[in-house]
Amino acid sequence: RAKYDLHVFEPGVRVRLPLVSEGSAFIAGSVRLDGRAIETVRNAGSVPSIEIAEAGQYRLEYSLRPAARSSGGAAGFELSLPRVPAARFELALPDGAPSVEVVSARGGVQLDETARRLSAELGAIDRLIVQWPEEGSPGGAGRAAEIEQLTWLKVQPGSVLAAVKFNFHAVEGRVQQMRLSVDSRLRLLPIAGDNPPAVQLGPETGAWRTVALRWPRPLPPETTLALTFLLGGASGVGNVPLPKIELLDFTPGINWTAVAVDPALDYDQQHQIPLEPVAAADFLRGWGQPDMAPQFAFRTPGSPNGWKLSTRPHQPRGTVEQSLALGFDENRVEAAFDAAISVASGYVFQHRLTAPSELKVESVSVVENGMEMAQRWSRGDDGTIVVFLNGPASAAQKLSVRGSLPLDMDRPWPLPVFRVERCDLHTARIHLFRRPGVSLDVRGEEGEQLILDDVAAGTRFDAPHQGFGRLARTIRWDGVGRPPAEVLIAPNRPRIAAKATLRLKDDGRAWSADADIGLEVAGGIVDEIALRAPTPWNGPYRADKPGDLSTREIPGWGRCLVFRPAEPVSADYSLTVSGPLEPSGEGRVCLPDIRPIGVDAASISVELPRRAGKRIYRWQTAGLQLAEQAAGRRGPSDLDNRQSPAGVGRYTVAGESFRACLESIEGGEAAVELADVALSWSADGLLRGAARLDLDPGGKAELSLRLPAECELIGASSAGRPIESSRTDDGLWQMRMHSSDAPQSLEIVFSGRVPAAGSLRLDAPAPDGAPVKRVRWTIAIPAGRIITAPQSAAAAEPWTPDDLLLRAIGGAETPALQYESPPGETTLTLDCRSPGPSRLPRYTAAAVALAALGLLVLRRKR
């Protein structure tokens, strides 16, 4: 009987009845729509249909009588189906019915033995095929001499395969289908060949299930069928059962089983009943050319439960180099175990590690070629850790275990035993670290079994050992028994008195702060020296002693600078840490509250510069008191250089916090040691000029530059770096210097206009109001002009102008004159004229002579 749930969307729809086609008999009058009988109409193709008047949901039912057919020893029927995703087939079976297969079902097939009802999830198929064996067809108690069954059990790391060959020999009739009863854990792999059968999996009944094979064409009388099954859930290590593979329609005359075990595994047979051995050569004659030889073969027992194979990884030959890092704190010990394992032969499937039972394991890892191999791990009651790998491993591996151990400081702590089992120990080292809160000592007798090594100063370890604290001792152990040593842990509570002197420095380019720290240590050892390092003391930092510098946020103190000396400090110790000070956004320089922390007593003094060269510094302070006042002597409230010939003001910290900010720099003035000036102008009076000024800024960060009259600044630089400049209302050029203190060379390029002829007055560029000790001039001779020697300057010994000045006059080939002004004089007056007719001989001679002198001077550069 067919049942359909319909959803009709439009009225007056005519529906053709599915399944009613050639090969099936429609039972007239059996159609029901929602339980009501409905009239059917047959079309020209004799397919009945019904008409549904209204839209809606309906249940359509009708009865069929399929026509059974037989072929090749099998009976059954076929029906065409519409493709419906949730199609389901149910079949009521009489008692004694043969095994029925729903060949075309895509889903599961289940048999209810009590109700004698078979159900199959069809899926979206378009054809229903149901078959069962005919009476008298090959099956049941067939002739024993017609078939051989050879089963080859292949056990290897990671999988267990059961390969089966059925050799058919002239059976009665033509075989087109075959049924097997197999272990429900077996999964049939794809079947190769040009005539592969359709496979139908039957329902599971307990530990077994039926596998039905049906070929499109009957098999030849002499043929071999090869099947391969994968035993699900079997890794190849442990107990391997003999899986059941039993023919249902034939009784094989020969039924042998061979077993092949991978060389990476060791094995033992376990059987409850005696097995009849079979020569491996006899098995191979029936099997054909194998890809490997079996270790043994036997006649397959009637019950597979009487035999199993116990396998285990073959014990490889390998070595291990292991290290154990122990980090001691006041109540626990961090443990980091690492072992480099080299496997000489075979495969490894697991690692066993002897470890203390009180170890609290946090992580376990096995890495091979950069890939994680640890699948899971377990622990025994004795603390042994067993690490199971996700596959066979044969390359070098790194085993890592992280955890912690309890610690009782009131008693000696014996060194624990960590040991990789089943490997030859090559080296074993134990590294003992301690946190700052504890001290550590080792008590043990050195010998062949144990060697205590001193730790070299500055010895460092990569992560994760850096978090364990300071390395205190290293132990070499031979790996036999328990390391014959104990660790003595005691609280470390040193008493620390600190003296700090903070010095502020100005090198003319930038400010820096030095912190000179002196420690007096008693009753313990010091591993770290911490300084409060607020902004603007931002680093980078440098220390004058070997060790590590780092910054760290410490609760209650903010950012701190932490110095770890190469060796712990147990007596008097001095340290200087230096770092730059960054000016504020307004360019103001301040010394922040830098002080040692974590000490029992501290005295802090501050040294601020009063005078450097021509500069006088004035400071605004808070929480500081002049050392003279602190000692009871009178002194000025500000920093006057007369009170400190050394140019440094010394303060003591008088409050809980302090600060010193630069208020002003006074009393300095700029001065020019040498001004090299080069000038040229054209016949229309366009002036080009360049100058190099060797000057001392006098502590001034900004200078006002004065140029010759009618001139504009084109650019300025110092040491190849451009200088920011802007014109002021009074015609000067305000320039922000790179350094306010260091002597430097200022290069400027300018242009302007001068009279084309007549008397010219030229001023050397210089900072406004700054004295100029010396001025040299290089003057290009304008074309068609003659220049008389100036009265305010004299011809000087020739010198070679640099590239900047040569470019200003048009190059080294340009005729030029050179003069030097008297000391302190910055103005040059020249007479530039065209030669008149009456004076032509005299001026021509003078011009030629001067031009020759200029060419001679400038060509010396070449």
C-alpha cells in the first residue's frame, strides 16, 4: 500500500498516481483521499489519476500488487518512484521468509525480528528494487567444493585490515549475488574491477550485520572475488580480534586465515582452542602474489571468539638528552622537563615518563618536525606519565612536561626523579632557579653519579625558564636511581640601605639624567634593583655594570626600571643608570621623581647645573632643599653661580616627592669666530650670496640673523640639516638652532639687489648683536666692470672657498677677488664702475691684473 502526503497549491489539480506503471497491478477502488474513497480516471497511457478540487494538504492512499520476477537465482520486484527526500519502505515478512534485500535503499535497513517487519530509508531514489534468493538457488548448504575463502589479517601501526579472497570453481548455476555475515566493526572498502557489485548493508543484529553483493552480470564459472575490510576502532596496538567474515549462501571447502604483523610491532597469540596450522606456502599458492609475507596461517576456527592477537610497539633503540628546570619559590616549585629523544630504529607509539606522584601536571607535549604528536596522556598511581601519540613516530622528538611540586621550607627537599623509560640516557641536567624571596643551597656528595657545576656570571636561559627566577646551580646526573642531593630553601629577607644621587646634564643638544645608586646589603642577597622611572625619563637606558635592564609596571609605583646584576648582590654595591630626558610639549625640561624602591632606607640627593660656559640655568623646584640650607648654613633661595664655583647646585629631598623644572637660561650671547662670505651680482644689480658662519650659540636655542640690506634669506642649514627660519617685523630672520650650546657651522644662502655701478656698501650676515671676530670676502668681478681696492679691507693670503661659496659666485672659473676685513669690522665698501675712454689704459691694466689674481687663486682648488 502506497501513502503520500500532498500539498496542493491551486484548485482543480489533477494528480497522477505514482508507482502505477508497467509491472505493477493497480487495485481499483483502493484510492482514498483523507480516508474518503475517490474516483480515478485512466488516461491514454492507462495511468490512473484523480482530481483534487480545492487547494490544501491531503493524505493520498492506494493499493498495488507488484509483479515478482526472477533472474539468476534471485527473485524480487522493481517499481518506479518519484524522487522524494523522505521516502520510506516497509515490508511485512512471513515466518520462514528468505533474507530480503532492498538493493536501491540509500539509508539504513532494519529488521524487527519480533514483528517480522523490514523497514528501509530509501532517500531520493527513482527506482525501488527489492530481491530475495529463489528456492534452489546457490545459497544455504551449497556444494562445499565450489568455493575457497582465504582471509589475510594485516596488522600495522594505526590500522587493521582484513583482506578476503573468494575463489569460485565451476559452481552450479551462474552466481550474480552473494551474502556475507560480518563483524559489525568491519567497514567494506571500495571494490575494484570492471564488473563491481552493488553493495547493500543489512541491519545490525548484535555484533553482526549482513553485507549483500549483487553484480550487474553473472560471474564467470572460474573467478576470484577480492574484498578488503577496515576494522573500525583498531589502532593496531593492543588486542586485535579475529573478525567474523562468513558466507551465508555457500559453504567454502577451504577456509584459511593468515596473519601479517608490521615489523614495528611485537605480538603474542592468545587462543582458547587449538588451531590447525596451515603452511604459509600453501596459503600463498591460493592467494597469489602478495605484497608481504604472513608470519603464520591456520584453518579458520568455527568461532572467531576463540582467538586474538596481542600487539605492542616494538621496543626501539634510542637515546635521550633530558633537562629539568626547577624554579623555587616560598611554597611551591615550578617544574619544566624537556627531553630530546632520538629513535635509532622502529616506531614509537607512546612515551613513558617516570615522574613524582605529587607532580601537578599542567601540560604535556610531543613535537616531531614542528608537528604536535601527543594525542592524550594518562597517569599511574606511582606518578608515571604515559603519552599516547596520534600516529607512529620514528624521527627525533621533543617531549615536554610542565607542572609544579609542593615545597616545605622547614625540611630538606630531595631532588625528584624524571626519567624517560625504555631509552638510553645520554645526558641529564638539573637546573635550579630561585625567586627573589628565597635563598637556595644544595647539599650532596659529588661523584660519578652527581656533579655540581658553578653557574657562570650572566648565564641566561631562553623562555620558559626566564620566569623561574635566577639560575643558582646546575647539576649533572647519571640517571641511575635518585639524584643523591637535597635542596635547602630559606626565606631571603635582605636589609637594604640605598643612597641615590640624581644628576641632570645638558650637552648642548639634549638633556639626560644619571642615577648613581649605592647599596648597603646585609642579611640576604639582592637579585633586582628597581628604580621609579616616570615620564619624561623614558629611555633608552644604559647601566655601567653587567646585567639586564628592563621596564616593568609595579603596583603603587607605576613604570619602574629593573636592573638584574649578572651576580646577586650580598654586600656594598654601586650602579649608575643613565637615560635621556624628553622635553615637554612646550620645550620645558624637568627632572621627575626618580628613586630606588623596595629598600628599607633611602637618601636621595639631586645635582642641577647652574652654569655651563656662558649659560646660567635657573630652576623651579618642589620637595627639594639646598644642601647648604639642609646643613644649617644660610644660602640663597635660588641657584646663583656665585654660591657654587663648580657650577652645580646640590639638593636633598625634603618631601615625599620632588620635582625640578628648568625655568630659564640666561647670560649667554652668541659670537662668530669666522664669517666666510661670497658675493656676485649681475649688470642689472641682482645679488647672489652665501656665507658660512663658525659660531657659538651662547646657550641660545634661537638666534636673530641680520642680512645685507635689500636681501632675502633663501635657506639655512647646519651640519647638513635644514634650520627652521622665519622673518620678523624688524627685518631680521628668526632661526631655531639645532643646538643651543655646541659650536657649529651655520650655512646660509641669500639674494637681493645692489646698485649696478658706483660705490657699494656690503654687510656680512651675522646674528644680530653678536660680535664677529673675523670676516673674509670672495667677490666675483661683474662682467664689463672694474673694481677698485676697498679702503676698509686688505687683500689677504689666497684661500680656497668651499662648494657653497663657489656656487654663489658661479663656479671656480669665475674671476674673483678676495679680501679680509680688519678685526671686528663686518662692512666692505667697493667702487664698481665701467671703464671710461680717458682712463681705459689704466683701468684695463688694473682689471686684467685683478682678474688674473682671482683666477690664480680660485684655480688652486683644482
